[in-house]
Amino acid sequence: MQVQKVKHHECFEQIYNHTPIGVALIAPAGNWLKVNPAFCHMTGFTCEELLELRGQDLTHPEDSSKDVIKEAGMFDNKAKENIYDIRCIKKNGEELWCSFHVTPVRDEVTSEIIYFICYIVDITDRIRSEQRLSHSEGIGINAERLAKIGSWKWDVVHDQITISKQVLEIFELDRINQYFCAKDVYKVMSPADAASLRERIKDAAQSSPFVFEFKSTRSKESVKYIQLRGLINFDEHQQPIELKGVLQDITDQKQIEFKLQETIERYTSLKKYNHDAIISFDMSGNIINANPAAVKMTGYEVNEMVGKSIGRFIGASNLGLILRNHYDLAEKKMNHVLHRDGRETEVLATLAPIIINNVNVGYYLMAKDITEQKKLLVAKETAERMNQAKSDFLAMMSHEIRTPMNGVIGMTDLLLDTPGLSLEQKEYIQIIQKSGDSLLTIINDILDFSKIESGKTDLAVDPFDLQEIVTETVQIVKPLIREKKLDIHISLDEALPIPLYGDAPRLKQVLTNLIGNAVKFTLEGSVDIEARVKEQCEENVYLHFKVKDTGVGIPVEKRQQLFEPFYQLDNYMTRKTQGTGLGLAISKKLIELMHGDIWIEDSDEPGTTFVFTACFKIKNEDVGQHIESSQKKSRGTPLHILIAEDNEMNQLVLSKMIEKKGHFVDHVVDGKEAIEAVQRNVYDIVFMDVHMPKLDGLEATRAIKEKLSSEECPYIVAVTANALRGDRDRCLKAGMDEYISKPIKSESIYQVIETYYNKKQMNHS
């Protein structure tokens, strides 16, 4: 019996030492208790070296944190064995993949684990083979994914369809079933496509591949185009039993096809509906295609032209130039296209090479029929020449007439100064003078208009003060203003730069026309003149002018015609005024030369409001100069001044001195008229003669002071020939603000105005 035990022990020892698989005992703490030679050979360690190590010391660093035995629940008696694969490290550092079969050995009494028996198999070669296979399969899967191709197989008999993972990705589906059926396939396509696929399968031949394309629409945003390729196997009764093949997402390819088709259709439409003739021909000059416009131009149908030489339509010499790559020269020489009936169509030709794969394979000829354009061009040139001849004639005749007219008017002025003329003779001469002035005005208007029309008008760029221009313009029509007893109001923007740079005479001409018309057609009421800054930059300023009157007004339907040459509202306004009807036409042209515009402003109020804009240059100045300019502008604002003087000579002298500084002057001849005037109009200064008929200056001053408040009352200056002691005090006591004595000197007048400005500035501050 003992001999038998010994034999069993020896047998186990033999197996333990000579088995090709590793056998080891591991303590619950994880250290090796015993290892057989096969495991030592497997790891490269000696038995003594392994017994100094723990089990996890051989584990690969990436797997070292795992306690496989504990995780399997073997300590808790939850598992009787555990089989797992783990990556280890040999003594020489190489990887070693091992399959461990671990079984616990427990105490029969306490059931505590005494040690673990481990059977270890080297599976390194198997793992590497699997990795290589997985890599190859990965390449195939990646290739399918890049190509958007998946495989499928349909068992027709059992209606089971097997699809690859890539097919699921194409349709953005999850694998919920191992197999699919035919109705699942038909769901991803339209009913029409499903019916076509059934017919295609039905008509397919044995072992003959079929191709089918369909559109899959899961939503408006998710539309895919799919191509199905497959082979069908039939049974002996020619019934399909199996289909297998591939499925590819061809959406990108289809989008390219659609864009190409769209481009082709656009090109075809452009060519078909183009009004110019388009003919394509190859490098031998033979026609490839043509559009309907070419058919009309040549008289040949497209099928008649194809294959024929284009030289018969454009000339052999021109075709030779094209084929020798001199098509730039050919473009210049091709002026006609020959029709079937022998007539020629005058054209503007353009050549364009046809480039395919970087190779010039032919040309496009685009021929534009310019027959009508040529006629229009000739007519336009003729009209321009005639218009130029008219303008030149008007300019020449205006000069020829104006020269003798100056002599007539000059001699009339001299004749009026001749002593001894009777009243009747003076009246006749004055009629001649007025008629001559009217005729000269007409001639000047025609000359101005003809110059502008012929493009011979250049604007000057000189410095000027806008205030002086406006003042001088108003002075021209001042007699008519007094005659009609009109009120005139002037409003100039405080921000107006001084000086402006431009053509002052031309601006004055525009203002004279507009203000003159306003006064001329206003029977009673007022005329308002306004100038303000619309926009200002570093070099230029845009001004906005407005001339408003309370006259008869202009009908809306006739306003646009006012700016046409030689137009007058004869049927609306009475023929009390004379003129050429060129004033507003000339003004409009001049304003356009000043980069502005003119129009009539809509208003419910009576009268007419003309508005125009103009651009002028300005001078850049530093801060100090700007302040000085502002002060100068403030003092340069035109004043409304009343002269109460019964002596006409004194009136004339005083008026000329004041108007010379750009101010506006009205006259009265006695104190009573002075009181009425200041109640009717607003005046800044009143020059009051002390001795006047009806009511003297002192009494008139007292009356004005009583009737008007201190804010409304003008600055009253006594003007008297008395220079005795006490005269000044007497005038000031009557309420006058200042005193000057005759003979009047200009310095005295200017000093009074300066004093007025100073007091006004102090009151405002």
C-alpha cells in the first residue's frame, strides 16, 4: 500500500516537473510558494528568483493594478475557480501573454484558503495572431468606412437579410436584430423605388450582377443616395434563393453630378437664349455646335452647320489667323458674318478658347449684331454735332449783338447827362435805356446758357464772404422791395466759414435770379432768405440755401418745367414781366457745376420756396484764427438800419456809407413815418435826424420808447447839424442812445455800429 503511495507521489512529481504548462502555488498574500520548471522557462526567471517575487510583480505595468483573484470573488467563496488571460513581463523585458486557471485550496475545518493552484499556458503566439487578424480586419473595415461601402446577404427562402456594420452606419441605424427582412429594406426607399427594385430582381439573370440606385429620405435634412450592387443565385426552377452584394452611399457623387448637370443646363440656357450668335468649332475650324441666334444670323440650321468650316461665315483669312493662334488680331479684323443669301451682318466679335484637361480643343465665336447700335451711334453723333453747332452759333451771335448794345447803352447814359434836355426828351431816352438794359439782360442770359451747354463754363475758385454776396444781391432789388413795401428777412448760419472759396459772381447770379423772381412775383408780404451749413469736412462745406416768398405760387404740375430752357408760366402769370425763360435753367446748370441741386419745396403755406445746395472749398485755420473768425462773423452779421432824414442828399450819403459795409437800409422822411416803420419792421439801428417836418426826431424817439419795450426798441442815433454845447445831452435825455453831428464822416458811422455791437455782446453775456 505504501509502495503504491510512493509511486503516486513520484508520478505527480514527474508530471509537475516535465509538463509543458506552468504549474505554481500562490499564497493568499500573492507571493509564489512553488513553481515548476516549465513556468521558470516560460518567464526566464529561476525558481529562487520567482519565490522572492509576488504574483503581481510579473504583471505588465498597464495591467498591474488589477487583482484578478480578488475581483473574481474567490476569497468570499463566490467562485470555485477563475480563468483569465493576462499580460506578463519576462525577465528580459519581453511581453508574455498567459492564460491562468486558478483553483483555491481550503482548510477542511475553517474553509480558509491555504493557497491557490495555478495552471499557466503561454498564449503569446495566439494573441499575436489574433492581433494581426484584427488589424487586417480593421484595415478592411476602415476601407469600407472610407468608401462608404457595406456588405449584405439575403436568404430569399427564409427572408433573412444579414448586413455589415457599415450598412448600419450608412443608414444611421442601431443593430437591434441579428437579421432583417425584405420589408425592412423597402422601408428605407420610396414606394416607386421599392417597386422598381422588385422588377429589377425579377428580371435579373443567373450570376449576372445587377445595379440599382435609389434615394433614401429619413427627414428633410437627411437625404442619401444609395447604390445597390448584387448577384442572384437561382434554384433548379429558376427561382431566386440568395442575393448577396454590396451597398454604397453615393450621396457625394450624386451632389457632384447634380452640380455638373446644373452647370450644363445653365450653359445650355445661356447659349440657347443669348441674343448674340455663339458658334463652337474645333482646332481644324470645323463647326461643332451653334445657338439659335447663330441660325438667324447665318440662315443655316444647326445640323447644316455642324462639320462645315467656319471660314465660310467669317472668311478664310480670319480662320487662318485663329488657327495660327493670332485670335486677338482675328477679333479686330472680323467685322462681318456672311448670311446664306449673301448679305453681311456687321458684328462685334469675341473669341474664347475651349480648354479641356488643360488642352485647347477649339474655340467659341461670339458675334454681336451691332447694326442697330451703329445706327443709334450715328444718330447720336449727328445730334451732338447739331447741338454743338447751335451752341456755337448762339455764343457767336450773342457776342456780336452784345458789342453794339454796349455802345447803345453807354451813349444813352451820356445823353441823359447832357444839359438842356426837355422832360419829354428825357422820358424818351429813359425808355431807350430801359429797353437796352432789358435786351442786354436777354442777350447775357442766352450767352450764359450757350456757354454752359457747350461746356465752356469753368467756375473760378476765389475767396469771398457769403454775407456780402447776399447783401449785394438784396441791394439790387431794393428799389422794387421799397416800391411794393415788402418785408425782407435774412438768416445766415453763425457757423458759416469766412472766407469761402468758389465762384462768387456765379453764386450771386443764382441768388439774383431767385431773389429777383421772389420779389417780382410777390405783390404783398415778405421774402425770406436763408443760408445754413448742411455738411462740413476738412476741405469742403456744403451749404443749404432757401428763398421763400408769399407770392402767387406755382402749380405743382408746372414746377418741373420751370427748369427747362425758354419756359415761362405765361398762361398762369400775367405778362407784366419780361425775360427769356432762361434764368432758372441757367441757375440749375450753375448749381450742378457747384455739385449741388435745386428744387421747389412742398408747402401748404402761400407762395413759393426755392431750395438749392452748393459745395465750396474752405481754408483750414488754427484755433486762434478760428476764434477770431467767429468774432469777425458775429460783428459781420448784416444789420437792418432805418434812416429818418428829409434831405435826399443826406439820405444818399448816409445810405452809401452803411450799405458799403453790407447792411440793409430803409428810408423815411419824417418822424411820423419813422414811428410807423419801427412798429411795422424790426430794425437794429435808427439814424434819426433831429429836425424833420411833421414830427422831429426828439418827439419821434420819445414815442418809440413809449410804444416799444426795451428788448424791441432799436438803437437810436441822433443825426444833427447842431454842434453846440448841450445838444448831445438834450438828445440823450430824449431817449436817444448815441449822437453824431453833420457833416457826417464814415468813421463816425462805423464807430456807432461798433459801439452797438459791443453793447449787444455785453447784454448777451
